[in-house]
Amino acid sequence: MNKMIISLLAPFALILNTASHAADYDYDEQNIKKGCAKLSQYRKLGQKFYDQKNYKKALDQFQRQASWSAFCQSVGEEDTGIRVSDNDIDIANNNVGLTYSKLNQPLWARAWFQIKPTKTSQFNLKKLVTPKPNNDLTGEYASYAGFGEWNNITIKKRDQKYLIQFTGLWMGARSLLYGPNIGEFETEMPLHAKKASYRFENCQIDINFTYNSSLGNFIKVKELNEQADCGFGMNVSSTGYYQKVEPQ
């Protein structure tokens, strides 16, 4: 009798599971189309606020335009109903960079112009003053994570040392709907030093502060064993170049 009940319930459970996945897919599809349909709205509102010299509001709209342009292209025209070209993404990123310039935040502008080297971004980049080497390491550093989002390293002074705080993201295929995977760590470094490290079980991360005329003041971060468990969310990595985007 019990075996019969199990055999009858199993197909029912399978039907419920299949229906649940179908509902999730429909929810995703509806929200993706809804978000991508707003691309034109973000662009127009951003331009409107920019022309009005309301740069903070313009920045918010242009950042939405940049995020969703990259996201909608990755999903594809078949699922979004909208075709997004590489040029559309380039325009959106440059809109953000130009707005940061108007807000007197040239380091953030530089970072946005350097997401992908194009004729437009290189033209805008040349208008910015090259950052000078700075021995004060405090501030915010960023590395592009995708879909308009950034991995972040914040440097502060605490108890005669530098406190190094990392927050990294992995922008998965549906991350604008459900959020990214996240990884974090913090470590310390003497004030006179330019190198630090972080260790967690079999994970070791090297952190080097340096400078060049292209990135300005930046941090080179490398996970020495890419297969190690650093305690991050799935696919999150700290490896990369983090350019200074805000002084302390």
C-alpha cells in the first residue's frame, strides 16, 4: 500500500517541479523584457538631466543605461525583444564617464572610459589629466566586474596601519534580477609598505600598490592558487587591477 502511494506521488512531484521551473522562467522572461524595454527611457532621462546640468540625476540614469545595455546584450535579442550593439554599450559607458567628469570625479571617469578601448572612449580619455603618483594610499579602488558593476577595495588608516577591505562580485547571467555572488576579505599593511597579503586556509592573495600613466595609482591583486577556497561566493575572484577612483 505504501509503495503504491509513493509511486503515485512521484509523478505528481515531478509535475509540480516542472511547473515551478516554468513559472520561474516566465518570471525571468517578463522581468528581463520589462528591464530592457526601459533602455530608451534611461538614455532620454539621462540626457535630459545632463542638459539641465543636474549631473547627479543624470548619472543615476546613465548608470542604469550602462548596466542594462550590457545585460540585455548578453541575454540576446530573442529573449529581450531588443537588439543591443557594442556601440550602444560604448555610448552608455561613455555617458557615465562624461557625467563623472562634470561631477569633478575624473578618476571614476577614467575607469569608465577604460572599460573597453574604443575610438570614443580613447578620445574622451585624452581630455582627462593623467593622475600623479601619490604616496597616500587611502581611498577607493575599483576593477570592472561586468553589467555596470565594480569590484571594490577600500583603504583606510587604522591604528597606524592601512586597513585593506575587499568586496568582489561575480555578475552571473541573471545577476541584475537576483543579485551577484559576493566575496569579501580584509587584511592590514604597515603604513610604510606597498605590499600586503591575505591568507585563509589554502588561499593566499598578494596585494601590490603601484603606479603607471595609464591606470594611475592602482593595486595589482593576484590569487596565487586559483583553485583555492578563499571563502568567496561561487566564481568570485579578487585577481585583477584596481585603479584608484576616489581619494580618501
